[in-house]
Amino acid sequence: MKKLYPLKFSPIYKEKIWGGNKLKKILNKNCDEQKDIGESWEISAHGDDISIVSNGFLAENNLNEITEIYMGDLVGDKIYELYGNEFPLLIKFIDANDDLSIQVHPDNDYAEEHHQSKGKTEMWYIVQAGKDAELITGFSKELSKAEYVTALNSGKLKDILNVEKLSKGDSFFIPPGRVHAIGPNVLLAEIQQTSDLTYRIYDWGRLGSDGKPRELHTKQALDVIDFKVYKSYKTDYKHQLNKTSNILTCPYFTTNILEFDAPLDKDYNLIDSFVIYICIEGRFEIKYNKNDIEAVEYGETILLPAALKNIRLIPQGKTKLLEVYIS
């Protein structure tokens, strides 16, 4: 069997009522600028949206097929034992040209009981934020379920929600139960469990493409919402040039940030996991198997198989990337 190598995939584009054209104009995605493309699914094994390899001898094979063939060599032995042939993470870029619906996600237990599915834990990294860009995450004050329902039914939901002003580089963790929404003029990277379960709470009174209001999931949302108020909703992190810095670690993924202008040697012998790189600034090359090279451009995402333990990252000028794996 041929050796694995860093894998690129053809993005899966999702037209959305709130989408725009930043994926093409800023991230150089090959999508139709005449359509409102809201999401680029960079790596996916969800439902029928299975990523197709676009480089090397495995080109045209999908992610499920290569996971079944390479198993632990691709994803890591422990991860394969846990998830089998289902790749456990879904990686996206999201272009919000308008408000997304206010929504919430269930946890694993609720999702399994009601949908025979995984729940949805996710995080956001802000790639670009326009002037006055903001998002909603969590509540701004303590309240009961009854007070929440009153605010929802009276059209005053936003009055009780926490609104965050955005800057490039901000990061937010969105655990199950946390009410959230992305506002206009925001481009972000999303890292999440392989799940697309979303309970839509409020949709700003707009109509879907069929001319009818989009479905709301009021009862299910009420079952799973976390009504606690937290001191801070933004994920604070620090990063140093030419160092690997942690943004956050949760049971489903670890996300680090690397900003570098000199070659970095990476040793993954202590990590029994695949690694994903999301290039959010500049461009770089991955040197592996001593002399093999794979170039990664701004806006690209690449999957490093678990079998590749020692690599070198070579920046082409100052470069920034997100490094994602399962601890």
C-alpha cells in the first residue's frame, strides 16, 4: 500500500440566504460569485457531503473511502477505535453577509436520543471582520425559562443576549446549549464535531428561498439551552512568533495557532491523531518524507495523516495557520 501524504480536498460550497462573495474575493475559492455562497465545507464526512481528495494518487477518492483503507494511519489508532470510518471533525469557512439565525446546538446525549446523531460542539476564529461587525453568544443577564419565552414571543430576544464586537483574530468557543448567531460582514473559520444539528430560535422575520418563513425549533431549543451567564465568552489566548500557541482544548478537538516567518519542525510522535492546517494568512510548504513538498495557499485547508510524525513547515513570508487535532 502506498504511503500517505498531506491531503487536500475539493471544497463543498453551500448557498445560503445570508451568504456573500468573500469566499471567492478574499479566500480565492473557486465558487460562483453570482450566488450567495455562505459556507465552504473544507473537510467533511457528514451525510452526503463527503470531501473528495484533490491532490496526489488518492485524488477522486472520498474521505470515507480512504479512512476505511488507511484506518489508524490516517486518523490515529485511538480515534479510529472511537469513530470508525466516520471522520470526526467538520471544517468550514463561513461568509456572513447578513445576520444568521439565532440558534443553538444539542449535546451528544440529546442528539443521540432524538436524532440518532452526534451533538455539535464548535469554535470560531475570525478571519476578517468589517467595521461594526458583531456576533451573539450567550446571555447578557440571568433569566428563567419563562423570562426567555416572554422575550422570544415579544420580539425582544436580542435584548437579553450577549453581543460581542469583533476584530480579526478573535476566537469563540460555542459549546452545546449556548445560544449564538453570526452578524453581517464576518468571515470566519469554524471547527466542529461532524454534525449539522441546529435548532433555529429566531430568524429576523425573513423568508426563505421558497417565499415562506424558515422553520423554527422552539421546543427543542428550549430543551437544550444553557441559561447560565458567563463572565467572558471570548476565548483569550496569546501567541508568539515562531511558536505553537494553544487557543483552546476540548474533548472533541484542540486548536492551536502558529504565526511564523522561519521554518518550524513539528514532531507529532506524542499525538495519536491526524492534524489539520487551515491557512489564514500567507502561504507555506510542508516538507515530509525527507524531501517531498506540498504547498499550501492562503485560504486552503490540508489534512496531515497521523502516520506522518515529523514534518517541516516552511513559510513563504510571514504566515499564520490554525493547527487542529484531537488530544
